Amino acid sequence: MSPVKHVVLSAAGIGSRLGLGRSKCLVEIHNRSLLSYHLERLKDVENIWLVVGYQEDEVIEHAISLRNDIIITRNPEYAKTNTLQSIFKVSRHLKERFLAIDADTVVDNKTFSAFMQAAAIHEYLIAVSDYTTAEGVRVKIQNDHVTEFNRENQDPYEWAGIAILGPEMVIDKSIFVYQALTPFLPLPAFKINAFDIDTTSDLDMARHVLASNWKTT
Amino acid sequence: MATCFCFDLDGTLTKQELLPLIAASVDLEDEISVLTKATIDGFLPFDKSFKLRIRLLKDAPLNAIHQFVCNVECDEAILRFVQQNAADCYVVTGNLDIWVQPLLEQIGVEFFASKAKMDNGQLAGVEHVLHKGDAITELRQRYDNIIVIGEGMNDVPMFELADWRIAYGGVHRPNGSLKELSDFVVYDGEALCRLLNMLS
């Protein structure tokens, strides 16, 4: 059994910087979509909420072919809203903590399992990764806690777009997720191997990393 | 906050469409399916098509229809939810009251349906085709949180007035226009019921 009952997978965005003209969760690495990797990893979680927007019909068809009992949550304003507002479309209905994941991330199964085990001890948990990307948000870590988010590219760890959060942390505001979490710092940090795919070089890195099973950086 | 749940009947609560089932009982399946398709494809408005279909089926013996309708397979999870929350669940169906009444009484759920015109105990036509938005307007006097679940074009007026809208694809893909109006799209009865519990 999973220690969390709800996962919110955000897959509404356009992913314009990658420029593939398709939703990033449908992008394939080694013949499998990012969404397929996520859903397999999350197969023990009772409630999967998938927030869709850009190319929603394609994303819905693909998602349902992988797992029939997903709760598709629509964000028709995807072009004008951000990930925080996508998460809010689900979190406003929840009364307990949940796992939030950006669907455009690649994640190492082994460290993700450890993260989920740590969720049995910590109420809230922020996943951080030393697989850093050009436009990533870095985190300052002290005593295993995230104490600051910044964009200065100096701290060795990056916010991975994966966290266990409480509904009270999510607001319907046009700001980044890390900005909404800042008032709640310090929050427990957990190191995993993961990064999000924003650019073609991130996609290249994802192919290399998965081919080598996370043995290279 | 008082919450109620409004379910479409054909293809949402029931796993089969009722009209083709009724048509089959009098060997008019092909004729009815042509009209149904013309409606789905937008060639014939729902009201007209429905009245026409009723004209074709009005001689079908009521007892036989009830037998067919009462034996229709329902989605087990949704049926359980409706029965457990019967006080605040409603079936909102464009189908004819005299046809669906025994099934819905058997389930134990209140309903809104189209009204049959009767003549000496015989079905003579349609007195009133239910506009599903009217059901929501009526329920609005009692409920401030109205959750609707449907799959077809005739559920659109109900979606336009509700607080939370769920397009349901458990039986077939939900209508595209309806999906565009929805907050959630769900393809599994159990998942639907988990969602309903969280919205209430």
C-alpha cells in the first residue's frame, strides 16, 4: 500500500520551450511515454488525478489506455495558468496530503521508492535532485530541510517538481509552485534522481540517463 | 452546504441504452437506431427525434417494456452510491416516465423524466420532453452544491447550471461538447464514486 492516497499529475501545459508540438507527458523515451513511466511507478496509489489542458483529447486517450480509473481533471485555461493553478483544481477538493508530480519529469524508480518510504515518516516532503537543468529552480538545504528556493544556479540541488504537500499550501494564484511553498519553509527534503524536461538538451539527457539506468550525470 | 448528485440514466447509471432495448422488444431496432444516429449526428433535434421514436414505440406492450427495462444492467458502483445516498441522489433522464418508473422505484431513487401522454391507459405520445436544465433549476431551491454526471448532448443544459460537472465515459466516450463543459472526465464507476465522495 502506498503511504499517500492521492497523486496529482500535472500535464496541462504546452511545453513550448521543447517545441515538439505535443504535450510533454506524451513524449517518448525509449518507446514509452513519460506518462506511462509515471503511471507504472504509481500503480499502488488509489487515486490518480491527471490535470489535462493542451491536447487534452490525445492525453486522455493515452492515459485511459494505460489506467482506466484515472480521475481526469480539466484545466481549459491552461494557456493562461500555471502548474500551481492546475494542482489547485484538485487540491481544493482534498482534505489530506497528496503527492504532486510534474508529468514532464523523468524519475529514477529506485530513489522514488525510497522517497515514498520516507513519506511514511514525514507528513510533507520535497524531492530534490542533483540532476540540474539550465532553467531549474535550485534549493538550499540545511539539516535535511529545504530552507530556500532560488534561481541563482549555485546550490547543487534542484527542486524536482515532486513533493508531498497539504491542500492548505496550494492557492489559486498565478505564481510558481516553489513560490507558494516558500512561506511553509523549512520543509523536509529528500534526494531523488529526477529532472524535468524543458528543452531538447534535457530530452537528450533523459535518453542518456535512462539508457544507463541513472549511472551518469 | 447541501449537496445533491444528478445522474443521467441511459449509458451512465445503466450500462445499456434503454431505447434500443425497448425497440428490440418490438423488432424496431434498426428503425430506432437510424433516428438515434440522426440525432447524435445533429440532423434532427433531440425533441423531434424523441417524439418520433416514441410514436414508433407507442404500441409496444408496457409490461414487456418494463420487463426489459427492469432487467437492464446497471453500473454496480454507481448503483451502490445512489442507494447509499438516496436522499440526495436524483436521476435526470429524457426518457419517458412510464417506461423508466419501475426501474427507478426498484432502485429507490427520485427522478425527473419526460412525461408520457396517455389515452385510456394507452401511451398516446409525449406530453412534455424534459429539458434537463429545468431539473437543476428546481433542485437549486433545495441545494447549493449540485453535482451532475452525464455523457450525452442532452446533458448539456444540466451541465450549464451545475456547480461541478463530470463527463462519464464508463459505457461509451462522452459527447465532445459535454466534455468541453466538464470539470472532470471519468471512465470507471468506482473512480466516479470516489470522486463524488470527495466533491460532497
